[in-house]
Amino acid sequence: MIDLYSTADGASPNVYKILLLLEELEIPYRINEVQLHKGEQFNPDFLKISPNNKVPAIVDHQPVDGGEPISVFESGAIMVYLADKYRRFIPPVDEPRKRVEVMNWVFWQVAGLGPYLGQLFHFNVYAKEKIPYAITRYSNEVDRLFSVLERRLAKYPWVGGEEYSIGDMICFSSTYPYNLLAIDPGKLVNFIAWHNRIKQRPAHDRAYDPGKYKPSTIGASQYLEEKAWNILFAQNSTYFDQPPGD
């Protein structure tokens, strides 16, 4: 059994990366919701699992060594951990050329595409002051990163090469709402075809099933409320000493 710690509404692309892999692996898991806007990510019990006070995080109750449960935080680490454990969707270490191709794109997403998309969204939606330079900076970089992905997919059917892998899942989930970006779809022909191939996989519908999370009113409007905004976007080291109350 895998415990997945998630946002309460499942809105995080980083959470959906893990859901997609769990559904591809067809292993049992349960979702534990963390109310980020209430500061539950600073609860001591959760910090033992995710010391960076972020979701997603997992607890594997049946690690391969048969010992105590293993906690894993950060989406890329979780993806690699699960893929290695079940020996699926990642080449083994004795196939270094294939493995490095997949790992290149896993780290490309977690170090570049994901953070830049997140910053672009923040400055467009959550920033109290709309800063043209920041919006332009992140828009340009997102546009460049999409072109990198498009060129890769013009050469190979999957980001890691010839086989579907965690590299695809991790890039797919972060680019799920690509249609909301100001990017000409005519520049994304191979990317869109790749996106559609993943959407045709049975695991996609299970992972993105809207019934997976109970109805919630949480969304951008609630995150913009003063208390929630401060919890989410004004964090510093004092939050660990004096976590916000209810």
C-alpha cells in the first residue's frame, strides 16, 4: 500500500504525476489530503514525511527490504523510486544509455519546465502586483522550453526515446493545461500528438478521474484570501517555529 499525500482538490500538476504513475503501475494506494491553505503542511507529523512542507509525498508501507515504511518527498524522487521498485517505466541501471535519456527529461522537467510554469502561473494569477518584466521573463522561458520538447518529440515518439516512461508522465502532467498558455498550437504539432497518445492510455482516465477527489470549493479565489495567501506565498523559516493555526 502506498500513502499519497496530496492537495485537497488534486489541482497540483506534481500530484497528478504520481497519480498517473500509480495508475500505470496498477498498485493499491490511498490519498491523504493536506489542506495547504490552512497550513496543514506545517504539522509535525507531515513534516516527518515531507520536511520541505510540500506535496506530493508518499509513504511506502511495503519497501523491498522488508523494513520500516519509507517516506519519499519531491515528485521526481517519488517517480524514480516507484519506477525502480516495480521495474517499470524506467530502464535499469545496466542499460545506462537508455536510462540516462529518461533521467535527462525527468530532471529537465523538475529543474526547468515545472518551476518556470509555476512562476508564470504565480505572477499571472497570485501576485498582488502584476509585474510586466516577471510575466515576460517567464513567458519567454516557457515558450523556449516548449520548443525544446517539441523538437525532441519530432525525433522520437516518447521523450526518453522509443519507449513510454516516467519521463513522459512527468512532462505530460506539468503541461496538461497547455491550451491555457499563449503558445501557438501550430508550433506544437508533435507535442500535441504526444499529449493525445498519453490521453488514450487507460491509466490517464483513472488518474484524472474528477471523482477521485470529493467536491471542493478550494481554488484560486480562496488562495487569494489574505490568510491563505500569507500561508502559501509569504513563507519563511519562522513558519517552522510557529506554524499557522486554524
